[in-house]
Amino acid sequence: MSTPTLSATERAALDVTIRTAEQACRAEISVFVGSASGNPRDFATSLHNTLVLPARSILIMVDPERRVVEIVTGGHTRERLTDEESDQAVAAMTESFASGDLAGGLTRGIELLGELAKD
């Protein structure tokens, strides 16, 4: 089975979606799609910790091969975005991923996180 990838057009569209969501929620949103080494949650957390402003950031980590999605939020962002709301975004994404739509799933999840994390 091959790992799904994003085309240049899909990446550009996701970049616009990310910027719009960031403006809505005033948090930095980062997306990693690829192979998570070791424990996926630990891997996602280590990626999140490398961001410029981890306290004000949301990281979405998707490992398509292992079928894992992790969302890591910083302390400031967590005040506005609950674990249950993050789970809603994961559910929205995985629904699209299950039908083979990686870009559509990421778009849905990013838009939802931006809306849910508003002040």
C-alpha cells in the first residue's frame, strides 16, 4: 500500500486554509504528514515542542501508513480548545481519510480547529 501524498496544488490550498484558521483562532497551526517514529503521541509532542511559539500553537500530525492522527496543543491554546473539541476534529479528518481524501480531511480538520479555538 502506498502512502498518500499531497500535490503542490493541495499544499497551496491547505496553506490558505491554515492562514484563515489562524486568523480566526489567533493560534499558529502546523501540519505534519509523514511517518511518525516510535510512539505517535510522543513524536507529535516532540514536533510541537520545536515550533516557534509552542504555547500558542496547534500541531496536527498524520501518519497515513499507521493510520494515526494526533493533535497537540500548547498551554495558551488549550485554554480555548478542549480535548473533546480536538477529538471532533480528528473524527472529521479520519472520516475523509477513510475514503482516501487526505487533503479534504486536513481541510475539514483545520477549519474546525480554527472555529472551535476562537476566543
